[in-house]
Amino acid sequence: MTESIPPKQRVWDLPLRLFHWSLAVLVAFSLYTGINGGFREMDYHMMSGYGILTLVIFRVIWGIIGSTHSRFRSFINLSELIPYTRRLANRDQASIAGHNPLGALSIVAMLLVLGTQATTGLFANDDIFLEGPLVHLVDDATSDRLTTVHHFCAKALYVLIGLHLAAIIFHELYQKDRLVLPMISGYKKGLPTSADKPSLMRESVNASILLAACAGFIYWLIKYV
């Protein structure tokens, strides 16, 4: 008997994949420039922060209007968290379309930390020369407190990134559940046939309009507020 080939289904839409890898690049660049701390590096650091905040806002809205597996309602389910965690040691656990419960928790945490860090950066200062573009809206004490939060979020981000990478290695090597390739191609094997028929053109147009609106809002915020 010929062994059937597991169907390959589209899981991640193009806007989500571009968001994911763009965010990874910007976060890495932001951490690098923040650690180096020279004048030119800090200019780049602030620009990357604007980009991160733009992407975070985009992702939150795309989590409402995007394709099936991009939407928060499709993967945020706290009732499944404990049962899924108990099944982690089972290598035969069925592949999940979209984010698993722990992955969903990681996404929410990452968006909260990055959003908080990028937002507080708008009001932060280094006590010497550099200030965020909205520092004039708050007093010195508030700016100092927000700067402290900004630095704390950087430490929390290191922890989240470490957990994220560890989870990827665990799933790829132990459970043989491919996570990286589907986030590149958009497709994942071993899933039941889906009735979802996405429109690449519609998704691309909607995402482009949304991204432009988010970028325009951030530009207005840092230039005119």
C-alpha cells in the first residue's frame, strides 16, 4: 500500500511572515545599537524603535482583521494551556495549525514587552544628551521612571528571546514539528484540509494600507505632537 503524503496547508499569510522576520531584524538591530550606545548608534536605535512600534501596532490590528491563524481569537485559549503543557513530552502529539497555547502566550508577552519598551522609549532620556521625541510632554521625574521601565523591558526581552529560541529548538529537534520553515514558506505539512481560501491580493492590499497607516501615525506622533 502506498503511504499517503500528509497534506500541506497554508498556515501563515504573507503579511504575518513579513512582520515576523522584519520584527526579528529590527529587535536584533535595536539591541545591538542600544548596547553600543554611540551617538550614531543611538540615532539608529531610536529609528529602529519607531519601526518596532509601527510593527507592534500593525500586528495588534492584523490580529483582529488578518487571516484565520493570524487572528488572536484563533489561538488565545487559556483553557488549553495546561493540557497542552502536559502533552509536551509526547513526541507523537499532533501538529497544530497556527500557534500552540504556549506559543500564543509567548506572542502576547512579546508584543506587550516590545510595545511597552518602544512606547517608553519615546519619553526616555540618558541624563546627558539624548532624549525621546515626546520627552517634552512629561516632567523629568516621569521621564526617569519611564526610562527605568524601558531598560527593564530590555532585560525582559532577553528572557523572552531565550525562551522563544529554546522552544523552537525543542519543537524542531525533539518533537520534529517544523516551525521555522512554515514561517518562511507559509505552509505546513501534516494538517487536515482547510476550507479557508485566502486571497493573496486582498491580504497584501489590506496589509499595505494598514502598515502605511501605522507608519503615518508614528511619523505624526514623533514629528508633530
